[in-house]
Amino acid sequence: MTLVDRHIDFLEALRAAGLSVSLAEDLDAIAALSALDWDRREVVRAGYAATLVKKQSQRPTFDALFDVYFPRMVGNGVAGTREDVEGVADNAEALAELRAELLEALLDAEGGGDEQALLDLAAEMVARFGAMPGRGPGLSSWSAYTALQRVAPNELVDRIVQALLAEGRTDDQARREAGRRVGAFTGLVEADARRRIAEEKGPDHVASVAVRPSIDRLDFTAARRSDLEQMRREIYPLARRLATRLTQEHHARRRGPLDFRRTVRASISTGGVPLVTHHKPKRPHRTELVVLCDVSGSVANFAQFTLLLVYALRDQFEKVRAFTFVDHVHEVTHHFRPGADPGDVLADLAATTAHAALWGRTNYGRAFAKFEERYADALGPKSSLLVLGDARSNYSDLNLDVLRRLAGSARHAWWLNPEHRRHWDTGDSAAGRYGEVVPMVECRNLTQLGELVHDIL
């Protein structure tokens, strides 16, 4: 493979992971790299990043793909210089030696520490303990998880905490710092395992199955706790971009319908030729939004992010009313006071018994019936209904007629489903049947959520 081929494959992998890399940026990267020294890998990384990465949230995905397509070494690297690399996975003495070196390196990791020493230790760990012999042809033969378990990361955290406490740190400070250091080292081990798999199966395979997409393309249902925190930070910049875009589009559509009388009168001065058209003032219209959220299980994260975005854009709506349910409906609009964080509000509500499932499981049909019984007046000819949920109702009565009446009483109705479309109508999913009543669209990440909220507005 030539360097040009590797460059093209790298850019294609970035695009597949959610980074929008245009042809102009491709040419910018080539121009920048032609002026850099290719024997300095971090300089090459910086050149690519400066020309291709638009948002800081995309940087982790960029770095992971760069390490796959432009690895820092081949094979065992520094680990291969040790005579006992092969066949020592069960050598207790070698394991104890490695753990001692790792502990010392992590204790010295303040402010970045010796990054090269940590990289070398990560490579040695994967070489010694990450191999998975006996795997079939074409299957991954390296495991970061297997390598990490041999050094007992929880025990490692405890030892680092004790060392930091001896330096005068508080318990909270010590545990946060220890977790950060071990977490950073875990990332190095995972990167080295990906590098080795890429050597065996090719970087394209690793890029498609082992590299997490950028945070705005990451599925809500697949997000880890650290991802959720990063997603929360992305909501408000997303809301600002949406508000700016909406304002520009509203200005572009400022003209109302043609004012025929004024246009004809103005044409008298040009001999009856209407060179200039006149329009009536456009009447502003803002949506009254009613949001009905399933807050059970992993769907709750999706509901939180949607409400976060809706409330960040609440000035674009005339009125917003929010309702949550598992099998019984509760209005939560009054909890979202000015300045309140919808994510925190939903977490607090979920912890109260009043908002728990009355019957122990999600039941969309019962929730729709209760909504019609208690809150039917929330919907009207000026309102839009937004249902958030995966449409999994535990094989209960779907109450399709009730949903049809609710959608019919609103001006518009949408259903956002956080599951991949291929999972609809599997198991207890009633996505297809509910989708016949209310248009159901896939909404699995922040990018799709932003576009859908824009369309609603």
C-alpha cells in the first residue's frame, strides 16, 4: 500500500466515523503535510488534525483512527526486546515485575509524566498477556480486556490512592486522580490491541468495528457514563447552532404571500408591467410542543438529551409541556423551572416512588390511555405531539385507537425511536404498528436529534 492509498483510506475512515471531511480539506491536509517532516509522527498527527478536525469532540475518534492507520510501531516493538515475552502469560514473577513497573509509572504520571514509558508498558502488557491463542483464522487474536485483568486494575487504583493520600490529597481528590490515571492507561492498552489487530486484519476492519464514532454520532443506547457527560456538554453548543440556523432560515422566509393589489398599483408607473412585487407581512408562528417521554431503562438517556435540547431551544416554541411515563403518565413541566437542568430534574424524578412504574414494566398502551384521560386538553390545533421511546410495550395492549385520537387532535405528531431500524418489530417491539399511526423516525445520536428537532421547528 502506497502512502497516497493510506491517506485516502484514512480520510474515508474519518468520514465513516462521522467527521465531515471535504475535498478542499483533503487538499489542505496534503499541502500541510508536504511542508512537514514525516519522520516526526506527532507532527504529522498535528498537521492532519489542524486541517481535518473541526470540533474538539471529534478529536478522540480522530486520534484512534490515526493510531490505526499510522501506527507508532510494528509488532512487539519495545516488548520484543525482552527475552521472556513469549510464553510468560502464567509467569507470576514476570507479572509481579510488570505490575511494579506499571505502578511506578502511574505514580509518576502527574501532569502527563513519562508518556513514552506508559506506551512501552501498554505494548508489553498486550504482548505478554493479551494474546488469545487457538482462535480461528480471521478472528481477533488480541484482547485489551484480558491484558488488563492480569494486572488487577481495581487493586492498582487502591494502591495509587494510598500513595496520593500520603502526599496530602483528600480522599475524593486521590480517587479521582487515580481513576483518571488508570483510565488513561487503559486507553493506551486498548489502542495497542487495536494496532496489533490492524496488522493482522487490516486497518479498514478495525476502523469499521473497533473504533468508536465521534460523540455526536455515538448511539444513545451504547453510550458509557463518560460518554453521557460529554454528550451533555455538546447539547448547548448544538442548541446554539440550531437557533442560529433557524433564525437565518426565518429571515430568508420573511416575505409573506403576494399582495396582488399593491403589486398592480405599483405597476402603473411602469406601464402595467409588474417589475417589483409586493408581499403581505408574514404572520409569525411558533409551535406549541407536547413531549411524551418513556423514561424506562436505557431509553431514559435518550429522553433526557431530547428534553435538554428542547428546553435549550424553548424560546423557539410558544409553549412546551413535558410528560414522562413508564406505565403511568406524570406531567413534569412545572419541575423545569428557569435555570433547572432537565437531566438533573429527570434523575431526581426517577428516584421518587411517585414516578416509578406502578405495574413493574413499560406499558405504552396504558400510558396513552392515562394521558388521554387526564391530559387530553394539552393537545389542540396549534400543538405538536412528540413521542420519545423504543415502542417496546412488553406484549401489552397497544391502544392504537387512543394514540390515533391523540395524534388526530394535534396539528402534527412525530415519534422518535432511539433503536436502530433493524431492531424494530423484533421481540416485543411494536414500532411497525405504532408507526402506522404516528410517523416514526430513527433517532440514535445527537446529529440525528438536532436535524429532527430542526424539522419540527
